[in-house]
Amino acid sequence: MTKEVTACIDGSRSSEAVCDAAVWASSKLSMPLTLLHVLEKSAFAETDLSGNIGLGVREHLLQQLTELDAQRSRLAMESGRLMLEDTATRISSHHPALEISTLQRHGRLTENILDRQDHIELLVIGRQGQSHDEHDSTHVGSQLETVTRTVRCPVLVTTGHFTTPDKIMMAYDGTEAALATLQRHVGSQLLNGTECHLVMVNHDDSAHIASFGEAVKLLQNRSDIRLKTAHLTGELETVLTEYKQKHQIQLIVMGAYGHSRFRQFFIGSHTRNMLNHTNIPLLLLR
């Protein structure tokens, strides 16, 4: 089965960063890129035509409203198709060797991703979409939270402008799940040529320290990365943010939510806090 990088774009201001990140990932992974645009069903307000309006008038208004909804749907579809074509053309002009396809779907974003996730090696999505308040650039959009809690594939979340990362921080909590996740992804080509910072916060007991040592050994087996390690103490989000700033980290790698809203994974509930407050991309692993 052919695997691909899928970029979710909707014409919002986050789409440019999503495309830049997806192109970087596709090139690193030597995989094709699919640009996905999902048209969600418009929630138009229902019109109350009861009361004293005559039956004939009500039927006429209903017909006009139906025609208007159909016209809006056609315009949205055409606008999305043109956006996909323009984006693909722009990417191809700068990256002619990259295999690019476009896909337009209807329905909910998460459901469409789930339908295709067996083909997705990496999903790239912005922190907020088109429907999010354009003046609020920090908080996680509801669709992103649903996606990260549901899909099985890794998710790369962009937050504003995307810069090709050469310094990556891997947040590690020393649990069995964290070690298993690292074992699955330690060979990823996304790490090629990077300075990789493996960071654990708190967890001073022997079991967690031993797990951290195992993680170090896994990464030391890669000759194509420059490994740095740190075992820090303090409030998790604050410590990671300070470390990121001090070492000019450009990408954070961390665990995502579990498949249940109540089952947390890797660094669990801290995932959403990091998504809310970081200003650099996050790669959420499964």
C-alpha cells in the first residue's frame, strides 16, 4: 500500500504553513503529497414560515431557499477546487520532483481522514482552521483536538510560519508507552541531519531513569543525528518552553492523545497545553 503525506488546507491563513511543512515532510520521507480540502455541510438557519403567510408564498420561499443553498454549495465547491489547483501548481513550480495530488471531500474532516488513514504516513494540519476566530491565534481549534484524539497516524501541527527544522526537541516521560512509541519512530527520516534534543522533565525514580537510558541508546544508534540529552525539573510546560527558547528549537516531538478522551498517552493532558502555548510546530506521535 502506497503511503503519503496528507495536508489539510481550507484557504485560511494557516494553509501556507501547512503546505510548507507538508512539502518538507514529503521530501524528507520521499513520499507523495496529497492536498485535502473538506467541505463541511453548511449549517444555515432554518426559516420559520409558519404563521399568517399563505401556503403558496411559503412554498415559493422554500423553493428560493433551496436554490440559494444549492448555489452556495456549488460556489464553495468551485472555490475549493480552484484553491487546491492553485496550491498544487504553486508547490510544483518550486518542487517539480514532488508528486502531488489533490482531493476534495464532503462531510466532517475527522471522518474523511479516518476513511483514508491507512494511506497516510503523516497528517499535516494547522492549529486553527478557517472557521476559527482570526484574532485568536493561540488556542486549539475544535477540529484539531478531535483529529488528534482520533487518528492513528502521526500528526504535524503547524503554528504560524513554518521554518525547516534542524533542531528538534523530543519530550520524553519515561513510561512504557513513551519507549514503545520511540521504538516505532526512531528510524524516521524526518530526523535525518538534525540536532535532536531528548528531554525528560521530573521522574527521578530508577524506572523512569532506566527508560530514559534506553531511549538514549536507541537514538545513539543513529549516526545521522546529533544527539543531546537533558533531564530537567520543574513545571512541564514552563520547563520545555524555556528549553526550547534557550536552544532555539524549531520542532517539538511529543505524544498525542489516546483513542479515548479519558485515556491519556505519553505526556497526556500536557499535549493540549503545549498546543495552546507553543509558537513552533509540534509532531504528535502514536
